[in-house]
Amino acid sequence: METTSTTPAQEFLQPQGFLSAAKNAGIKDDTLDLTVIYSTARARGAAMFTQNRFPGAPVIVGRKHIADGFVQALVVNSKNANVAMGKQGIDDATEMCRIVADELDVDYRDVLPFSTGVIGRRLPMDKIRAGLKGIRGELRPNNLELAARAIMTTDRYPKYVSRKVGTSVIAGIAKGAGMIEPNMATMLVYLMTDAELPAASLRPMLGRVVNRTFNMMSIDTDTSTSDTAVLMANGLAGRVDLRRFERALYEVCEYLAREIARNGEGATKLITVDVSRAKSEAQAKRVAKSVVNSPLVKTAVYGSDPNWGRVIMAVGKTFDKSIDPGRVTLRFGDTKVFERGSPAECNLEALRSYLGQTEVQIAVDLGIGKARARVWGCDLTEDYIKENAYYTT
């Protein structure tokens, strides 16, 4: 595969025909809070949205606008989520689309709105209107890194990455640090490419990749009201091999998923849980999520406490009768701590040292099948409590 790996410290390639602007509109005190991303050519698009039963107004509007399979612009504000605001919220989200459409001379139904932040407060539309006025003149190429900063809320750093496939580029930006266990989507993720992709391939491809990346991570077990993942393909670089493209798209999304988990509110460590030899993929995912979501496992990792009994507990609390303790093997990193029903001999001090690293791997071998799953999460610290105890105050 002709893909080029990048990280934020390396070159961030950006696809042809995508312009963006990011600014402070006064929604936040002194940081970027409003962004517009625009494709100079009408792009084919696909999106996946939160399954939360209280979806934000932008999700409701976005579902309607993306239904025809096209999108040309995204408009995003941070600090205010525009959730649980009834008809007023819908009207405000639609107005954001209309303002951007008028500025860019496109159909307002080709604009998708996004809002992220506090739930239950009306958008400050006077500030948003003023911020979007004249936005066409502020759009710039190769500006997606700034857009990644503008969509942040409690994120500690921006998340962006790219891959090259033949002559085309895939770029992705994302935000998210709390209220995160995705269900059919993720926090806010924008994926842009200049590849020409068949309309029938977009949503199935996005669904497969999302289910293997963003739906395989968790910070705090809470599914946001605003989660959305969008893929825009404007076709300016021509056709690509679909298999190679999907692999590169997976690499972009896997990187962003890991960074979101690593950047969880208050987090100090990235946790990767691998479950192998499960009866089914669904079982493997269920067990892995049980481990990565356990507050006792998360706090043990935070404290570098090699308390592997908590992992055994988390596997067992799935109440799956096909799981036989006499077949289970557990590892922290390369160190076996439990094997087929009994503790394994290991150096606890070495384990403490391993758990003190910024990345920790936990492996669970169920010994009953051939399926596997990998999920990502983070440790649980005092700072997560502080962040969320006083979020609106």
C-alpha cells in the first residue's frame, strides 16, 4: 500500500480543494471557537451520528442535509452544544447553515452544522452571525490544523493526521476528551479527501472503519448527544484503488481514536485491551469494553498497581457462561499474570514499572474460539473528577 504515515510533529498533508477558516467569535473568552471547512467542488459525503435518544439540533439537521449524499461545507462552534433546545435549537442550527450557504453561494442543504460544549443553553446567535459574516474572505488552503484547534473543548491538544494513497490525500481532524463511548459515530470527526469515490461505497466504507476504530474506544462510558463522523470526497485527485483507500482511511481513524483515548479528561495513560480466542467478535468486544471501562481497572493503571484481580473481575462481570476461568490467560504487556485458572509467577516490581509507562497493554486470551477485538481507553484520575464536577461553573 502506498500510504505515508504522519503525526502532528511531521508533515500534515492536506487534500486539494479544501479551504478552512478558524476564529474567535466571542463564544469562548480568548480561544478559537468557530470554524468553517469548505470544499471548492461539491463533495460526495457520508456521515454517522450518535444513537443517543437526545440528539443535538445539529445532528437532527445534519441527518436531513446529508441524506442526498452530498456536502460542501461544515460549520462548527465550540463551547455550546445546542442540545435539548427544542424548535429554537433546530432553527438556530438551520440558520447557521443558511448564513454559510449565502456566504459561499452554495445550497444550504449542502452545509452541515456542528456544535459542541455545554448542553441546555441557547446558542449565542448574535456572536455566531457576526463571526460568520465575510467568512468567505477568511478561508485559506492548508489550514486544517487551525480548524482542529477551533473545534476543541476540554481537549488538551489538537488531533489531526493524514495519509497519501496514490495521488490522493486523506486528512482527518477530531475533537473529544470526555462524554465518550461512541455508538455508531464518535465525538466530532471530519475526514476529507480529494479522491474520487463511488457514491455507493462511501457510507458502507465509513461504517466498517468507524466500527473498528471509534466504536472500539471509551473514556467514561458516556455516549454524547452530538457525536458525528463525516467523510467528504470531492474527487479532484481522481480515482483510487478502493481497498488501498479503505486501509488508509482505517489508519487515519485508528490514529485519531487512539489520540482521543490518550487525551481523555484527566488521563495520564493510554490503555489498550486486546481480547483473543473469543467465541465471536461481539463477545471479544464486550469483554474488552468491560475491562477498559472498569473504574477499578482504570484506577489501578493510574496508580501503577499490578492488581490483575480487577481485570479478572471485569471479564467475569460480563456474565457470559461460555467463559471458562480454566481457559483464560491474562497478560500485562508481555508478562503473564494469570493462566488457565491460576496465578502465574511474575515480578510484581517489574509490573509496577511497566504500569508506570504512558501506554499500557492488557491482553485477555479466552481460549474458546478464534475471534478477537482491540479497544482503547485511558486511566481514571482525580483530574477527571475535577474537570466534570465544575464543568459549567
